[in-house]
Amino acid sequence: MFRILKYYILLIMLIIIQNTFIWLIAISEYNIVPDLVLIGIVLMGIKRGKIEAMLSGFFAGLILDIMAGSFLGLLALIYTIMGFASGFFREQKDKEKVLPKKHFIILITVISIISSFIYFQIYFLTASSIHNISEIMYIYVLPTAAYTLLVSTIYILIPNRMQLRSSY
């Protein structure tokens, strides 16, 4: 029970940070920010599986959509799909399938590019005059994915508990 609660507390903290303090580290005039909630959902998918990541993604996305006040359900849909996709890489301790941290970087990169592309494509098709896919990719999707990747490397730098125990 505590393990599940730990991930939900982390996700709530990421939602609060994403919605309140993230503008402090925005780059460029386009306000490119890392997607912290997506990193949390991918971690939950890897650690807990598809179902919990999907439900967490849906509710986190719905909360962010309600707080933003526009496109109700867009982030909920994107985070649900990304939670399901990341759940395929769930660590199974009883088997020998464990996701190495370098594969986490690849996974977060691919998922971030896909989710950013879906979000910005739908957003700009309905709310803006930018309709060129290459312009959306160059200005918004790739910088957002790169920034999310950069922030997600913090997970790589955190040592595993098993590594810490074996060092003593």
C-alpha cells in the first residue's frame, strides 16, 4: 500500500510543480518547459504497470486540463496513452526482464516526442495559425522533448537502492 501511495504523492507533487513553478525554468520566447508529469507517469508505468499508469495518467491529465482551463480531456487522453505505452516496459523482478536506465532515457525520449507531437498538433490545429507540421516539430515538439529528456536524466543520476546496499 505504501509503495502505491508513494507514486501518487510523487505524481501530485509533480502536478503542483508543473502548474505553479515550472515557468521559472522556461526557455525561449515560446515558453518551452519540461513535462514533469509525463516523467512521473513513465516511471509509474515502468514500476507499477499499464493499468496504474493509465489511470494515473488520465487523472493527472484531467487535473492539468481543469487547471489550464482549455481543451478539457486532451492531456488526459495523451497521458493515458503514454501510461499504457510505458507500462509495456514494466520491471518484473521475478523474471530477468529489468529495464536498464539507459533504456529509460530512450523510452522517455520516444514517449515525449510522441506526446508533444500529439498535443501541439491538436492544439495548433484548433487554436492557432501555425499549420505546418515541420514548424511545429522544430519550434515546439523537439525542444520540449529534449528539455524533458534533460530533466529526466536526474533519474539516471539517482543510485539504485540495491547498489547502495551492496556498497556497504
